[in-house]
Amino acid sequence: MKKLIILIVTIAVCIGICINLRGNRRETTFKKVYDSFDQIDYSFAISAFGKTRDSRVMDYIDISTYDELKNKSKIIADVEFISRKQLYGVIETRVKVKKLYKGHCDKTITIYEAGFVGENYDSIVIIQSKPLMNKNRYLAFLQESIPENGRYYTFVNTILGSYPRSNDMKKIVVNEKDGEAIVKKKDLDDVELVQVHYSKETIEGEEKQDSEGIYNKTLSLYETFKKKALSEYQ
């Protein structure tokens, strides 16, 4: 009888723990959090460049030539936005593959976009210089990610990895100050590229200067690569 009571109590405790964990699980749609804020922080943009990348963006590649971009891409395709969510610090964007130029993949794939919701769900931080917007088609240069089943990908590069097919989009510049580079969400509707100018105080040390140098060099390649890509893949 005593063993039976202990067994029942143990089971009850385990069930209680499971219910509590499930109730406190910080899993949500990216859209739900995104919709609750009116601004986005782009201060992490340089963290995807150089030798000392942020742990969230280790898979991205520094690109210096157009041929290198094509060669590093496992998939080159026109894609359209379907939906976006955040699970455990990862932004997953589902897209429909409209036209495939290189490689093989499913008709619907997931792209991990470089960005995250703040640890306390108190901010939206975007590392990718131009997140996919739901009203546009993009030419995307992708590398396979995990799980390697032909359904999950990342851009080869956060700046050079995608180009909007629309001609009605613009580039904007934001100045970083006190560790933040804030853009009002309402100002991003027709933006294809966000460029951040960093303060001298932020770019201190050899590692940060290396990242900023590669970041600015990559930005300078954008228009040339875009023109070549949209001309080659039609």
C-alpha cells in the first residue's frame, strides 16, 4: 500500500510539472510579437560579417564576387512569402517556390531569417538587412540548413542573399546610437534594404572594425549584384 501511495504521488507530481512547463513555454508566432511593437532594432546588422560572427548567424558567408554568391548557393529560386513564426529564438519563414533556377527542393520551404525576439519578449531585433515582406516576390540565393531534408534553408549572405522583383522599393539609412538602430515599423513597408551607420563608440576594437569593414564592403556590392542577378534569372 505504501509503495502504491508513493507511486501515485510521484505520477501526480510529474503531471503537475509537465502542465506547468507547458503553460510557461515561451513559444509564439513571430507575427504575434511583431504586431505588438511599433519599431525594430537593426543594431545587430554587422554581427553577420567577419571572423567573429554572432552565434545566431554562424552559417552566413562573407561574399566578395558575384560568381562566389552563385557557387555557394545550393538553391537559386524565386520565392513568395507565406508565413513567419519564431520558435525558441529562431525566425522561420515559410515561402512558396515560384520558379527554380538551380538545385532541387520542395514547392514550399522554410528559410531561417536572421533576427530574433528579445529575451524578455520586449523587442524585435533584425540582423538581416531586408526581411522578406509578404507582398513581394524575391530572387533568393540559399544554402541548405538543418534538418537537411530539402525543406530548410538560410540565405548565403544577409545582404546579398535576396533581391525583390518589385521596382517600387527603396533603401533607407539609420544611425546607430547608444547601441540601438531603431526603425519605425511603418517605414519598412516598401523598403528593400536597411543600411546602418555605426557610431565610433560602438566600433571599438579590431574585431568590430573588421566586421564593420566587411559589412560596408558588402553593402557597396548590393546594386551591382542585384542588377546582374535579376538580369540573369528571369
